Amino acid sequence: MSSVDIVVPCFRYGHFLRECVESVLAQSGPELRVLIIDDASPDNTAEVAEELARSDPRVDYRRHTSNQGLIATANEGIAWARADYMLLLSADDYLLPGALARSVELMDDHPSVAFTFGGAVVLDQQGERSRRRTGVGSRTNILSGLDFITLSGAKNIVLSPTVVVRTSLQKRLGGYLADLPYASDMEMWFRLAAHGDVGVIAADQAVYRAHSANMSSEPSREQDLLQRKAAIEHFLTNGAARLTNAADLRAWMNHMLALEAIGCASTAFNEGAIESSAGLSKLAVGIDPTVRRTRRWWFLACKKVLGLRGWQLVRPAIEWFRAILPNEPRGAD
């Protein structure tokens, strides 16, 4: 029988920890081990974790004497894992029934698959649920690594609690990068995809919580773009030796990222954040100078000519006009 090791990093999430771990222990199919790594939490994490470890022999618990951060904690979990497959599951998220069985069955049947991911339910602070789809269709399927990278473009299309990785490959490729605190997972998916296929599970695999604690640590627009740029560069420089079209891929991914930067600049302009908009426009050109020839760039340039007040006056009419032309290419306005 195949086995899965689940690493649960926890910092200040003692109130979520039980639901997370119990969602793993309730999974049927593969043999399971769980390691809770308490990153020196000041809350009741230790109490909850010790009780979980006492009540089920599949659960182990470690506590750091000082906070080491998520990436160091995740890499500690990678070093611990020895099962066929592994999953990093933040203590504030939890698995849905059948998630591990679906991933393991696909990976057992297809040894070329480096990792699987699936849909997720996003749970906000008000308890409202929304669904995050894979964007790959309605059936479970397998993508080549290059197809996955192309589909991702300059974005992270994967929510980490849905990801099950082949442990042997994860150990061979190494852990997460400390200098990419906001994009280390995106770089990891690319790195894995360069060495194998990617399984896409056509089901919701996990619940991802969007709450004040994790939202407060989100990067600014500029930080996010810069981190993704760095992740792309690191991957294409160090992890894409197996790809024959790395140069073309770099140019295309940078163009996609530059277009997104212009979209962010346009949004900032709408919000009256003129200095931020100018900085984001400059960043877009730095990423890919050819962005200045795109329709999105010129649309923002026209808005700047109108000025914020002028744009606010004409925006409703332009939005109405664009709404009745469904084939008109859309960009951020």
C-alpha cells in the first residue's frame, strides 16, 4: 500500500490545528504519518498538538524553541518525510474527504507524475465559501510539465493544500527558497514540473482559509510582481535545464508579467494612487520594454492624459460601450 507523509507547520494556529489534523487522519486509502511542527507558537498550539499526538500513534509533534519561519519549517518537514508521497498542509487549512486517495491513485497509476493538485474551497473570515477551480477542465487528467508551466504563465495557479508531491523527487530537487518568501511555492511547482508530468484532480481537494492572519502577511502589488519575476528567473536559470525552449519561455513569461504590472498600475490609478501607478508602470517596462507597444499600455496612457477626475467622468460610458462589445479585448481599466 502506498504511503503519504503530511507535514503540518503551525504558528499561532492552535485554534485551527485540530480540524486540520483530524481531516488528515480521517482520510482512507494510503498509510499516513503526520508531523506537526510548532514554530514556537505563543498560543495553545503545544497543548492541542500534544493531545493529538497522544491520541493517535500516526501523529508526531515537534516544537521549535524560537521562530524559524515558514520556509525553514517546510524544509524541515521535507527532510523528515520518507513515504512515497508527501503533502505540506498549513495548520489553518484542511483536507476534504477522499483527497489523498484521489491523488495517490493517480500517481500510483502514472509514475511519470511529479505532483498532483486540484480544486479548493476558499473560506473567508465571514464563513462564506467560494470555489477555486484548477482551470484545466472538468476531468482528471495529466499535463506535461511544459504544458503546466505554459498554463501557469507568470502566475501561481495552485493552492498548496491541494498539492501531493512524489517524495523521492522532492528530496532530489531540494526544498523551498528562503529568498522567495512570497513566491517560493510558485517556483517549486515550476521546478517539479520541469522533471515530470503534473496530475490535475477534477475535484475539490482542500479548504483554504483566507483570514486576517494570512492576509496581513500578503505582499504589496510591487512586492508580489518582483517576487514572481525572481521566481521565474531562478527557475529558468537553475531548474529548467530539461526544457529546450527556456529562452522563449522567459520572454513570454516576462511579457505576461509586464502586462499584469500594467493592469496593477491601471487599478492603482483608478484608486487615486498616482505615485504607485507610476512605479508599477516603470516596473512593467523594466520587466519587458515591449509592453509599451501593447493596447493595455496605451489605454493607461490615455487615462493619464485625461487625469483622474476626467477619467472618473468618462469611465461609466466607456465601461458601457465595452460591455456591449463582448469580443473587444479586455485589460485592466
